[in-house]
Amino acid sequence: MYLAFQNAEKQCSRWHDYEMHIAPYDKDKPIYYEFTACPAAEFAVKHGLTDIMPALCNVDFASMELLHARLVRKGTCVDGCKCDYTICGDKDPYLRDHPEYRDEAGYRRNR
């Protein structure tokens, strides 16, 4: 999975749309990457459409679940300066320290 994210980072750099940064791989830690620019979030903010963003962003959680993985996210580009992705297995002890909740805007998030 890490190799797929490395490829995605290269494509983002080539296309100049999303700005993606991946943490170095450590077999003892979850995979971490972040977007510091998101065209969808930028469009939504510019045009007052941020209320639709939970529908777009929450799909990331469901996608990981289909792979028997889990996404831990604390923020998005809509409400902060980055959209963070920590990805671990669906039984990883890391999840105990980061329970999921739904915020007032409808985003799935983790503590």
C-alpha cells in the first residue's frame, strides 16, 4: 500500500493539483500521508459549498474499510491547513487511542 501512495505522490507532483506528502515508511508504525492542497476543498470554500464536503471526505473511511484497513483523520483541508491520513490495519492497537466520532458538520474524525 505504501508503494501505491508513493506513486500517487509522484502523480500529484506531476499534475500540480493536490499537494501530497508521505512520511517515511516504518514497518512498526501506521502509514501516514497528508494533503496540504485539495482542489475540491478549495472549490467548495471559494463557492460556499463546504456543506457538501463531508459526503466527499467521508468516503475515504469507507474505502479503507473495504481493504480491512482503518483511516485515522483529525482534520481536512476544508477546516484546516491539511487533510491527514493515518492508515493501519483494522485490528491495529493504534485505533484504541484514536476513537472515531462524527463532528457537528458531519465529518468522520478521530481523536
